[in-house]
Amino acid sequence: MKSVRNMIITKHPCLTERGSVTGYAGWKASLKNKLAIYRTHLRKLGCPEVTVNSLKHKPEGKSSAAFAIKKPRRSEVNYCPPYPTGESDESLESLRLELLSDVKKKNNREVVRVKMEKTFAYRRYEVVRNTPMVEDFKTRWPALFDVPEINAEFKRITTVPMQSRFLSQLDVHADKLFELFKKRGGQIGKRLQSIMVPMAQDDDIDLRRECTIKGLCVYLNEDPENLVKEHMAADEARIQEAIEETTVGIYVIKQNASDKPEDIGIVLEGQTVLQDLDNLAFAAAMLFGLLYALNLNYPAELKYTFEVLQKIVMKLEGNTLSKKAQFSKTDSVSELFEQFVHG
């Protein structure tokens, strides 16, 4: 917004405010006042996206200091939408209870989809306002922890298709990323080269995507093991211990290090929420979707990796990249990065 204002007063000097240091201070103050008045009107009308942020509507048992005000920050178009016309807490809770039995029935996909669509606003208000534990939320909404519903929920929130865009855009950017990886030196460069080695032995699209994601973590100076933890199937006790210690991540179970995975799953807050996934890239897409569906923050140790996945791969709020996600202007491959970001 600031750059837009600068561009306007640069191209049209006659619009510059006299006596203002920036040339647009008055415009900024006026817009803030108008937006504040507009939000006040929305609050009086009971708009949930505004009232959910009000301390007067804090959840029971939480003090004003402990209740963090939530705001959309990742291009959530429907962050906390109003209930469908004619629906209430009671009617939507009744649908939720019906879903508990519907999800157990075979060949019932369409019935579940319709009811999940209808209860979307009820579910979002719960997850945004009450910030429930993942284990509790899964008990209340088991239908959400299913691949089709993760895709559907992400699209309800952002209006963007998740799985198809994630995987296709990962393929689109892969070649440019590999160019960056090859030109990186030092210890990071050596780690990147070791990650790329399997691609020379097996020309598989799933393996290529896996190397892209792991390489992106390393390039951003983050550890891919914080995202993906590999285990040997025989060590069941260690696997369970690792899952319980994981806040956000993906596990991969193999018989031997060189074998293909027997199981790939997603862990949130020490709970396995999804398993038997086809490949690592698909699991990463589902994890990304669940972070939106459950309104969870990106893990601190992977925040730049998820920022690039969000803003460059998924093209959600891509005009506000942090300096780290831009791979630094002093990077020797900055020209390639500029093509990667803008081209």
C-alpha cells in the first residue's frame, strides 16, 4: 500500500499534501478512521469476522490478557464467515452430531460433503475463537481429517484449489530452484548436492518433488528433518516416541533406508492425524492444507519454508515476501531469484 501511495504522488505531484513529510499522511489517517468506523458498524451488526476479535466476546474461562485476538494473515478470504441464512448454533450442532455417524458409513461421501459445507462457518468460528487442541477437534470433526475434505476446507477458506496448485506449481518452479541449488556453495551447497543425488538414479516425479521440498528447506537454512522424520519399521517404540514429541511434521516409515516408504503420515500436536499417504510431496500439501483448516501457525523452525510454499508456490499474498524468503539481495544468484519470484 505504501509503495502505491508513493507511486501516485510521484506520478502526480499535484496530489502531494502540503506540509506532510511523506506527502500522504492525511490520506492514511483518513483511511484508518473510515475503516475503524466501518468495522464498528460491522460489529454492531454481529459480523463474526469482527466480533471474534473483540475482547467482549472472549471464550469462557479465558482472561482478557490470555485471549489472543485473531486476524486473517494468510489470504484467508473466508476467515470467519457468518452462519448460513436460517441456521443457528443449535441447528448446526445437530448437523455436526449427524456427521459423527455419517462419516462411518460406506459410500456416503456426498452426504458428508454437503453437511461439511453447511457447517463450515460453525466450524471456523469454533477453531478461530476457541483454538481447540487438535486431538479434541478431531474427535468433534473427524470428517475434516480426510483428503477430500482437507482440499474442500482449504478452498472454502481461500477460494483456491489446494492439492492441484501445490503440486503443479512445485513442478513449475523446480527447474529454477535446482539452478539455485547447483550454484550454492559452502556447507549448504554440499547438503543440497547430496539431496539431489537420488534424482540422478531415478527419474520419478514424486522423488523430484520430494527433493525440491527438502532442498528448499536447506537453501533457506532450515533443517528438512524438522519437516520430515524417517524411521525404520522395526523400531516401533522409537516411532511412537518421535510422534509424541512432534508438534508439526511428516513421518516416513521404511523397512530399510533404501526401500520405498511403507507409510507416510502427518503429525500435529503429537497426534497422527493422517496416514497411508502416497508420497512426501502429497503429504506436504495435506499438511499445508491442515495448517489453514485448523488455523495453526507455521512452526518457527520452518517458517521461511512455509512462507515460500504459501507466497510463491501457492501464490497467496506473494507481494509481501520477507527478506529471508527472497534468498537475500546479496546472494550471488539474485538474478535467478528475481526470475523465480517475478517470472
